[in-house]
Amino acid sequence: DEYCEEFLCIPFPVDLGLVGYRVFLTHEGLQEEISQVTTLEQLQEYLIGQGLKWLDVPILEHNGFRVYEVSSYESLFQMVAEGRLDLFPRGVNEIHNEWGRFGHLEGLALEESLMLFYPLPRFFITYKGNEELAQRVLAGLEAAYEDGSILALWKDLHGRHLDLEDLASRRLFVLENPYIRTLDPSYQQYFLNPME
């Protein structure tokens, strides 16, 4: 919500909330153990890898996770593959392409039973004082939502990826995002649940 204090945020989540759903990369030796996790407290015992200064870091820490920050994005995949990190949560919209790039790493596994969700809305922003343009953009987005064209585009971009992850069968852990507390929650009406 810092951006929305400094800039004018158009309160429509452009990815319909998808990026807030996270599945894990893990080490193949942990796969069976992690599949037995049923509580948030059990999940919090594992060390999470994240990029340096990513917003996910304080969100995860706020929710009781131990997080190790790494400056190199590519190194995160290697560190999980080597067992130096236990889990690396990735957006369900990201994991398909990343698995295509890094899935060859020996020891790296796609965890198949769990999923996190924390609201992480992505908005178009403009400078304050640009209210007329912001209202026009919002009206266009709302109209595209109502006529189904945004949903059709969303399904075209993400549908085949989501099918591969079998999301409906995963245990979902919902976390709080303390950085959106002051946002008008009206954007949440546009969130889709990819598990449905």
C-alpha cells in the first residue's frame, strides 16, 4: 500500500489475484516428508528461500516462517536442488516456465501436495492528479470483466499451466499480507480461485 499512498492505484487486480497462489519447489529427499504436512506450524519448520528484498520475505516472516534471502535468482533453484534450502515458493503462474528452465537440476522436485495463498494484488498505477485517466482505465477493466473477455484472456494465458499443477487436490494454507491492510478491499471481488 506504499505505492498507493505515493501514486494513484487503479483498484482492479490485473492478474485476478493469481500471483498470490504459491506452490513449492523442494529437494526430492524432502518430498515424502513434506507431503505429510497438515498444519501451518509444521510447514513453518522448513527453511524458505527467497530473492533479496522481495516483498514475499516480510510477508512470510510476518506469518512465522524462517526465510533465507539470496541475491541471485538462479542460485535459489540450485540451493533447493542441493538441499541447502527446503522450500522455494513460486507463483502458480510462474512455476510452469521455471520448471521448464530448471527442472533438469539433479535433486530439484516440484512439491505436489501443498499450496500457499496470500493476497498480492497487482494494480496499474499512475501519478496522483491523473484521476480522469484512472477512471477510464478502471471502467474499461470492469467492462471487460463483466463481458467475460478478461476471464477468457486469463484462461488463455494461465489455464494450461494450472491444469498441470492439479491445484484442487492440494492443501491450502492462507497467510496474511500485512502490507495491504489500508487498501480498499473492493478489489477482492475480482479475485479468482484457481483451485475451482
